[in-house]
Amino acid sequence: MSQFPILETERFVLRQLNQDDSREIFQYFSLDEVTKFYDLESFTNIEQAEELIRRWNQRFEKNQGIRWGITLRSESRVIGTCGFHGWMKNHYKAEIGYELIPEYWRQGYMTEVIQKAIEFGFNNLGLNRIEAFVEPENVGSRRVLEKIGFREEGTLKEHFYWRNRFVDTVIYALLKKDYKVR
């Protein structure tokens, strides 16, 4: 992909992040409730948000992944992100990741956004399998994935090490042949 794709849903525009978005990214990545199940510590300065945006955009430029900023159609303010990383082109698979400002949780927003990203992954990136790794206690994320059609495949014991502890993860996956546009 040479040009960053812009995706639209009924309520959202998914677009490339830029440094002007760093304030919004910092504001919600500084909240412990947002980073509780994330593999990074809560942000303490805006430079961390600027670096994260740079890293996500570099992955896109190197054709290693894509991360969209989620904005409401009515305003350009970023309220979350979603996208693909861990892209293994030779295996036609990638991992999906996402987060959202807490005030927008439990309103069906992430379900709407993820469905559009998945559609893009299968139809434009040539993916056959999309995976998600979720901590067992992250009930909200698990519900989103199940609602979209992801299936739980099992628990990976002590799969990651962060925040000075080993963390189990539940692996979810959705195959292209099982995907149904909703």
C-alpha cells in the first residue's frame, strides 16, 4: 500500500494518525483503566504518545502493519485506534489490536469499527486469519471479539511477561471462510 486507506462506517472515520493527534492519544493512554490490559505502562508525558504515533506510521511505511485513528464523523478528535500488527504475509495472517476512550465503552462503537477493519484485512490485505490475544480478565474485549465472530482457541499460559509478572492470554481467531459481513 502506498497511500494510507481511509475507512468509513456509519458513525466513524478511520484515518491515519499524525502528530496533531498526540494530545488525545496521551490523554487516554495516561489512564490506567485503558492500559490495564495493554502491553505498555500508562503514559506520563506527551512525548510517549508522539513516539507511539511515529512507530505505528513507520510500520505502515515499511508495510508491516496498519493502525487507524478512530474519529467520530462529526469531529476529527481521535477517540481510539485499531489496526493490524504482527503481520505475517507468508502465512496470510495478522494480529488485531484496539483501544477506546472509556467514555465510549459499552456502546457498540468498537464492534462497528473492528468489523470495518476486519473487512479491509480480508479483502485488501489478503489475510486468511486474524488473531487477537486477550488477557482472560479483559471481559469487554472478549465480548467484542465474540460478537464479531471470533472464536476462542485456547489459553496460552504465561504467554507474556509485563508489569513484573507472567500473563496468560486467550487466543481468539477469525478465518476468512467464517467471516460474515454484518
